[in-house]
Amino acid sequence: MKWKRFALTVLVVFVAALAWNGFVHGVLLKDANLALVAFARPAAERSAPLGLALTGGLAALFVYSYAAFVRTPGVLRALGHGLFFALLAGLLVDLNQYLLYPLPASLAALWFAAGTVEFCLYALLAAWLYPIAVLPVRDAP
């Protein structure tokens, strides 16, 4: 594994995640997210360090899975990986939240759509910053 490129890619994806989520939840879905006020933890009680650690962990997992499992170079293959990750996250987070809490289906659908764009953006960043060389499977990380 190219550790310097890996670290740089994780850092860029991490910053992109912060910017994207700030824009989506603080601007685009600000009014829609008001449906959560009644049962969400108040902002003052949320842990910023834990939130940053979670975002960093997700960025590292995304880039690692890209480096470890994408075998064919190119934007389309990277976007396929981003779409796979978006579907996985959407099922584990968005649909699960919809099933557990009294959320409007439209909010869960908006989260899912924003997450799909988000992970495709990460995939484009990964394809650009961590180019994949064609390797035999035995040489993969």
C-alpha cells in the first residue's frame, strides 16, 4: 500500500466529508432535519471529538476499501465502489433510522440521496488521489 498517498487521500476525504455534511445538514436539509428535534440529542450534548473520530474512521475505511478491493483503474470503477458504499451505508443508517424512529420517509430518502452523492464524491477523490495500478490478486493489499 502507498502509505503517503493513503494518508493524503484519507485527509482529503475527511475534509470533504466535513464540508459536504455541513452543507447538506446545515443548509440543504436544515428545515427537513427539524423533524428530529423532538427526539434527537440536543446539540450541546453531542460530542464533537467523537463526531470527528467517526468521520475520520469512515474516511479511512472508505479509502482502505477502495485501495484493497478496486482492481481496475478508472473513474467508472471508482464510482461503482462509491455506489456500493452508499448502498451499504444507506441500508445500515438511513433505512435503519427510518425503521427505529418516527421519521418522515421523505427525510430518510433525502439522506440516502445525499449519501449517494457524498460517496460518489469520495470515490472521485480516491480515483484522483490514489490511482489504482492493475495488480495480480496475490499482490493486492
